[in-house]
Amino acid sequence: MKTVGAKFYQKKQYKDAYAAAKRGQKAGTAASKQAAAATNTITEKAKAAVQEIVVQNKTLWVSIGVGILLVMVMLGAFSSCGAAIQGTGSTFVGTTYPSKDADMKGAEEDYLELEKELDKQIRQMESTHPGYDEYRYQLDEIGHDPYQLISHLTAVYEQFTRGQVKPVIKELFKQQYLLKVWETIEIRTRMETRVGVRPTIDAFGNVSMETYTYQEEVEYEYKILNILLKNKGFDTIARKNMNRKQTGRYDAYNLTYGNRPELFGAGSPTYSGGTTGSIGTGGGTGGSGGGFKYDIPSEALSDEKFARMIEEAEKYLGMPYVWGGSSPSTSFDCSGFVCWVINNCGNGWNVGRTTAEGLRGKCSYVSPANAKPGDLIFFEKTYNTTGASHVGIYVGDGMMIHCGDPISYTSINSTYWQSHFLGFGRIN
């Protein structure tokens, strides 16, 4: 009570001093000095009282201080957690596809439809362009990653509808694929049968004319229809259609699959564009048969190079055939699978990314009698192209591992594969 009274008294003195200041400097000075003295006295008394309380209750005050400190730490932690949760939520939202499932799947269907039409156009080339001696196909595989498509559309248009991006999809498709068809005429020679007439004389000296046939080398026009398909890759053309900020968002969406891995089956690469076969009947999927797994004899695995090849190859058993696929992220086609295994098995090989015929050119010929596990096995005419059209890895005992549909082991002694067998090759 004394302290409260003293504060009240002090305030009253300040008021009086202020009033006196208006009446004269002397009265104000005296009041100011008196107020200052009163303040000093009160401060000293208060300080002494606090010191006495602290000394007498030292343990209590230490406990109170620790408690206050803990409360402050907890409040700080909650604040940090809140910030962390908020940051995580922002990241999740920022990498999630905002469009409706129906619109995203519809956009993918529209792109697939364009790829299927392209595939159909190529398959019908011989019926729509009849009369040629040869059809030469130089074809990149048809396909795209649907997540790249949706990530691009989202990065550029954010939340979109199927109808909104339909014209965009057509333009992206035109940029990704180039189909060129042209005619080549070669002057060649061939032996042709001719009919001639010549005189003959019989035993009685009678002359008559007879016909006979003979072979003559003649020149002729050998007409070739060339069909070239270039796939520039969706990722390449997508990046050309975005600025730096959009590209950053595109990469973020691709990294997280838009937080929708189930949308197109990310993690079990069943997603693909275009066809899942090759030109003509049979193709990459023809006569695959067999099962995913096959127990290779231990003596074959004693070859370290072959063992490394199989260890790499078996990682992808069960993955689907994707035309143009060349990595685990997109799955594989036949040559893409074999190239990947060769390049990544640790044997120091690098054949790049090439076709079945390109792989045959990187091998030495091996007779069937001398073929061994690890050799490549080539097939022809599984679709209408020259040279090798399909390739697998021979594992011995009439078996191969190859990218059919899906990647699996199969017997090379089936009617289908025997009818298309071309030869064995050993990697140089």
C-alpha cells in the first residue's frame, strides 16, 4: 500500500509542478527537485524490497525462470512446426496437377489418337502406294510420356480443360513427328527371257523357221518408296515451347508426377503413347510366349560378362513393350531394351541407341552351332523392313530374353520365331 500511495503522491507532485511552472520558473524548479528526490527514494525502497524477496525465495524464482524458458521454447517449436507444415503444404500444392482427371485423361487420349492415326498411315503405306519394287522404312518409334504431356500443359496453362488444349495438342504432335515419303528410281539390270525366230534345215534340205528362247541382260527401273519417320521426342519440343519459369514448373511436375502417380501408372511403366507393336504382322509383340522368369543353368552364369548382362536384363522383366522406349522410365521396345542392357551392364560396352539392324552391324557373325549365352539373336520380316527387325539376348538352351510384350524369356524354337530367324551375333 505504501508503494501505491507513493506513486499516487508522486503523480500529484508532477501535476502541481506543471501548474506552478505556468505561474513562475521558481516554483517549477522547486517542485521538480522535490519530485526527483521523491522518485529516487521510492526507487531505492523498491530495489531493496525485490532483493530481499529474491534472497529469501531463491529456489522458487529459479523454478519460475526455467518454466518460463520452457514455455518460450515450446512456443517457438510450435511456431517452427507450423511454418514447416505450411511450407510442405505449399510445396505439395505447387507440384500437384490442378486440372480434373477427365480433362487430363482426355488430353492424353487425344494425343494417343493422333499417334494411332500416324501408325495406321504408315502400316497402310503399301496399299495406299502400290506398284513399288521395294518399300524402305526408316522409322523412329512412336510414343511419348503422358506425364510430360500433362506437366507441359499444366506448366503453360495451369488448370486446363480438354477442349481448351485440343488445338495445342495437334500443334505439339506436328512438332514431335516428321513423316516424309518420297520415290527413288534406280536403273538396274536383270536377265529376261526373250523369244527369237531362226531358220532350220531338215534332213531333206527343207528350210523352215522355228522359235526359241534365250536370256538377255536388260536395264529396268527399280522403283523404291522411302518412308521416313522422325520422332524428335516430346520432352525436346515441350521445352522449346516454354519460357524459363514454365520450364521450372514443368520439371517440378515431372519430378512428382503431379502428385498423381496413379493417373498413368508411374512406377510400373505401363504408360506409353503410340502403338505397342511394329510395322506389319508379328512385330515386336509377335509370338512372345514364355514367362517372365527362367532359371538359367549355373554353368552359363560362370561367364562373368553374361552374368552381368542377365543381372541387368532381369531388372525389367514384366515391363511392357513401348514402341520407341529406350529407358526404364519409359519402358522399352526390342532394340531399346537390348541397347540399354549392353550399355548399362558394366561390361564396358557402349552401342548407343540404335535399331535391331544397327545392333547387327555392331556384332560379328556367329553360326547357330557356336552361339553361346550373351550373344544377340536377330530376326527378320517381323514387319516390313530390310535386315533385322527384332533382337533378343540368347541365354542358351534355345531360350532368349527379349522385349516382347512384356519383357520376358521365351523359346526361340517356336514356329513363329523359327520362321523369322535371321542369325546370331557377338558384340564386338
